[in-house]
Amino acid sequence: MDKVFAKNRKAFHDYHIDEKYEAGMVLTGTEVKSIRAGKVNLKDSYARIENNEIFIHNLHISPYEQGNRFNHDPLRKRKLLMHRRQISRLIGLTKEKGYTLIPLQMYAHKGFVKIEIALARGKKQYDKRQALAAKEAKREVERAFKDKQQY
């Protein structure tokens, strides 16, 4: 079982997720230690393709407490490691209208820090309201079923 360090729960509320990809990251030692301590925030971060390479922006990794002068910049852009075919496919897909790359979760896999990114389209406000209404209706049905089971 992989240990999950951070999840981007807001991504499922704000975006329609079409495809998911796993990517490695180029990190420094203090970043890895800080991630393993759970001091990472995926909120408001996104990935962008620059010169046939994928970089993640606005990913906040807090400075490591015992890092002294070797500490890192918390918001620096970090390179993601993916296969060339996957990157070229994403280049074609992100040029289409409305597609973006957002991180969903960060986890450890066989000792390496991995990040799951998604090809996503932004939701409109009425889509968000519909999703909340459907979630609330499902919750009501489950609550009524649970009450009926108790008697």
C-alpha cells in the first residue's frame, strides 16, 4: 500500500477529471524530508508544459525544520518525470480548449515520491451546484435507509 502524503480534494469539485497520469518529481533532500513529514499543500497548484517538459507550479512544500542553509524555496517550480510519449500526448490534449493539468495526490511508491496528475476541464457554476445536489440527495437516501433498518 502506498502512503498518501497529500490529496487535492477541491480538484474533484472544481474540475471534470478525464484522464489520470503518474509522474515522478525532481526534488532536493530537504523537500523529500518535508514531504514525508506531511508538510505539502497541493491547493492552487497546476502543471504546465514548457519546452517539451512538464513543470508543476504553486506546489507548496514547507521548509524542513532542520534544513538550515540547505533549505529550498517553498513555491519553486518542480520538474515532473514522465515518458516522452505521454508528454507529447498531453501537449496535444492541453492545446485543446479548456483542458488543464492539475495534481490530484502525492504519495510514496517503492520509496519514491510520486504525484498523480489529471487532465481536467473546469466545471461551470451550475455543474458544481448539480454535483452538490446529487450528493445531498444520495446522503438523504442513505440516511432514510439507515433509519428504516434500525426499526
